[in-house]
Amino acid sequence: SPSDPDLVERARAAKEKLGDKVFVLGHHYQRDEVIQFADVTGDSFKLARDAAARPEAEYIVFCGVHFMAESADILTGDDQKVVLPDLAAGCSMADMATAEQVAECWDVLTEAGIADVTVPVSYMNSSADIKAFTGRHGGTICTSSNARRALDWAFEQGEKVLFLPDQHLGRNTAVRDMGMSLEDCVVYNPHKPNGGLTAEELRGAKMILWRGHCSVHGRFSLDSVNEVRERVPGVNVLVHPECRHEVVAAADYVGSTEYIIKTLEAAPAGSKWAIGTELNLVRRLANRFADEGKEIMFLDRTVCFCSTMNRIDLPHLVWALESLAEGNLVNRIQVDPETERFAKLALERMLALP
Ligand code: 13P
Ligand code: SF4
């Protein structure tokens, strides 16, 4: 939908009034009406890396979801305040691993005698508590753009990986990119005693995958891939690694949101692409590349927006910017110092990956 011109003008005016005091970051899944005000756009990795790029900005307005704002707070100084325009912008995947559940899982691994040789690798899409757990136990954070490198690193530190909380990214990276077999992976279900696994099964596994997933990407199916290939001869299927394994295995290209954009930038005119990721991004790319004769379509028309990403809309952004311009610090995301210390360790390990 086209953005309300009055709200656009108010956002512009508030941002201008704030000047260098504000730095607006926007994830690729944000609405067009919001992304137009971002100083930097990116995938989760780029936004984590760039969060500290403007140390002179007093406010970082994060147009994305809660775990991203937390990570920005962890990676920036105490004098920089991170603001999330709607506090209800969470992530259902991140919510699938709580600190209590993960502590219990570590006890299960300890009882099975494998905690000493297991390295936690946690997807960026997790709470600061989970990142702190990861840092405390010698592990690293990863995003969809460096999961392979994070796993290579982890297997140099230990024999097994506990991958949190996205089973699909963990499995896809291990099997598709690293040549492990599906049998090397087991799924730990936090809702079952001992994760639903025997000590024997745990000891036999290389990858212990947490039973979490993305509700948006989880809806793309092998049928979606087969159907689009039938309907559009010569189509290239490009999907995000949060998709299920059979979808990723059937796709031509797999990567993060930034990778998806770069791939389409490099694609020749006349090529056709079916994209398996969030709808705001796919629509934006379809419009952007239409003039260049690249035909970009949604992999499955029944899959929709990420509802929590979409919570950040223009009214919330205007409210946040105007409040800050009037000197009212609203919706601050602040991680407590103890959690921050260990979460930062894990995030810095990721940033230092080769
Ligand atoms: P990337 O932008 O890192 O590809 O992540 C996608 C995502 O689901 C963020 O929530
Ligand atoms: Fe979370 Fe999926 Fe939305 Fe990304 S797309 S924020 S993983 S629910």
C-alpha cells in the first residue's frame, strides 16, 4: 500500500530535526513505507556489523525485530540507546528456545557425557539469554550468511554442535554445505523428557538440532518448488536456508536475504526467479528488477508476510522518531550487563570468523 503522505512528511521532519543524533537501521523484510527511512539496510549479519558504525548517534532506531535490537544494544556503547518502534515485534522462532529449556538441555547433554565435547552455535534469531548461554559455553553466534564458517569453527573446537534454535538452518548447512548425512543430525525437542532422545542417540550424533523453526519459511513446501518449475519453464528457484530441508535440496540457490539481493542484481535480463522468503522483500525486488526484464515471483502465493516484522509500520516509526525529537526516550531495548557480557563474547566470535 502506498504510504500516507502526511506520515511520510512527519517522519522526514522528525528525522531531519534529529540529524546526526539518530541512526536508522532497517532489515530487508521491513515494509517499503519504513525501509525508505533507513540509513542502512541489510541482512541480520550486516545490521549487526553496522550497528556500531555511527558511534556519534545517540539513538539507534531499529526497524526489525526484538533480537536484532538486542544484538545492536550488545554491540554498541552504553551511551547509544537502541529503540524498537513497536515492542511487540518479536520473532516466533527466537521464542522457541527459552533460557530454562536450554539450561535443561545442557544438563541432558552433561548426563549423556557429551557436554564437554559439544560446542553451542546459536542462530542470531535468539534472545540475548541464549546468546549469553552460548558465550558462556565457548560457542559462537551465526547468521544465515556465515553458518557454514561458524560450524567449521565449532568443529575445530569440539566434536559435536548443539545448534539453536533453527533446526532447518542447522540441518541445511550441515547436510547441503558440509556433506554430513541426515543421520548425523538428531532433533532435541524441549517439550519432551530428555529432548525425546536416548543417551545413545545423543552420543551418536554430530549435530544436535534444537526443534525450532521459522513459521514463515516453514510454509514453503516441495510442492511449491515442483509447481513453479512446471508452471514456469527455466525458472531459477532461490530460497532462504530457514526453509525445510526438502525445499532447500530442491532449490537452485540458497542464501541469506543479502545473498538473494546480490544474486538477483547479478542475474541476466530475461531470467526468471521464484523466491522463497518473506513477501515484503520479494515484492520490492520484483518491482525493482522489472525494468531490467528480470521476472521475479513469489515461490508460493499462499505464504505471507512475517507478521512481527510487519508490526513496525509507518505510524510506529513516526511515533518513535517524533518522541526522540522531543527528547522522550521511548521503547528502549537494553540488555542487562551480565547477560550482555557473555552474549557479546559469542557475537564477537562470530564477527571474528574468517
Ligand atoms: P537474514 O536477513 O540474515 O537472511 O535473516 C532472515 C531472517 O529471518 C531474519 O529474521
Ligand atoms: Fe523470525 Fe521468521 Fe520473522 Fe525472521 S521471518 S523474524 S525468523 S518469524
